[in-house]
Amino acid sequence: MAKATFQIWRGDAKGGKFQEYSTEVEEGMVVLDAVLKMQAEQINDLAVRWNCKCGRCGSCSAEINGMPKLMCMTRLNTLDLNKPVTVEPMRTFPLIKDLATDVSWNYRIKKTIKKFNPRKPDFADGTWHMVQKDVNRIQEFRKCIECFLCQDVCHVLREHHKFDEFIGPRFLVHTAALEMHPMDTEDRTRDLKDKHNVGYCNITTCCRKVCPEEIVITENAIIPLKERVVDEYYDPLRKLVMKIIGS
């Protein structure tokens, strides 16, 4: 048994501050364990969102020592317990109370993306023919647990507050999963250019660095989407051909 000190953000949308608490911790504990222990023993009114406690639901997203992480996947033995551990809510989203933020904007944004639109079956029995490498390509994107840590660190949202203009890395990944699906027939390139503004992303890779599922967000999802937009709307050779054929 050892004692650790935590500075936990307490407050709501009107304001707040860090408050310091200490608790006994044991080998193998994660930050969420310590937070729930303090909630049970000292701060019963602490607002904290969690669910599965095993890195599958994405509910316990927070900023630990200034770094966006899942509380349930951050082991205490990876932190310096000789000084206070800070735990605060994601800064990009509106604060509800203490460690709980309002992430409902993300679900509203998801509704603006064109849905999966499959082509007609290739065979009379209603099945399709797909190449395995094309199937494998999109499987990475389906690992997303919607913890929204990538949204939290995205400078377009966090610093420039372009919530009405930019969908953020999570939903660029979602769009990539649809656009690259071998059965999908929908075209989302115009929306990516004009409505979702994929061009706002300057590929700093900050979203990839915080992804707990290690999805290669920038290189495998966002850059290919940017390339599709460029090919469709900014390729000079394509423009010339379209002008010649009158399209």
C-alpha cells in the first residue's frame, strides 16, 4: 500500500478549480480505480463518467497530467506518484460537472454524414464479391470506441472552435470507413470539401498519437480522403479533360 495525491477538477460550466485529495493505492490500480475509490470514500458528489472499465466503451476519457487518456487504461505505475496526479475533463467539450463533459455534438455531427449505400448484389442469391485486401483496409477504422480523445486534441476544434464547419478526426475516420468500403456507392467528396472541410486538417498527427486503439488516423484515413478531394476538384489534368468533353 502507498498513498498517492490527486488534483481533481471540481466545478461546472460556471467555473471551478482543482481540489486535492489523497488515497491509498495498490499495485495494478489504474487512475479510474483511484478516482472511484475517492468518490466512494471522500467525494460522493464527484461527477465522473465510466462504464466498462476495460478500454472498450470510451466513456472515461479525461486529461491526466495534461494528456488526453482513458482513465481505465492509465496504470498508476506509469505515473510519477511522488507529485500530485492531475485529472481534469476533456477541454474541447462543454463541461457538465467535474469530470463529465457534454459530447452530444459528436452524435449530431454523425447524422450529417451520408449513410452506407450498398451496390446491388453481384449474385442471384443476394451476395457480393469482395477482395479480401479491400475488406481488411476498413477493419482498422471499425476499431474506434468513440472515446473522442482525437476530437479533444484536434486543434481545429480545441483552439479554433470550428464546430459548425469541421467534423473532426473521429468522423473523418467514420467517413473513410464508408468511402473505402468495397460495396458502398455513395459519393461524399463534395461534402468533405464544402460541408465537412477536410482541408482544415493540417495533418499534425496529434489525433493518431492519443488513439487508445492505435488507429493510424492521419495516414490511413484523413490523407486518403484529402487525396480524393484533390483528385476530384483540384487536379488540373482532370479539369482539362472535363472541359474538353464538356462535363
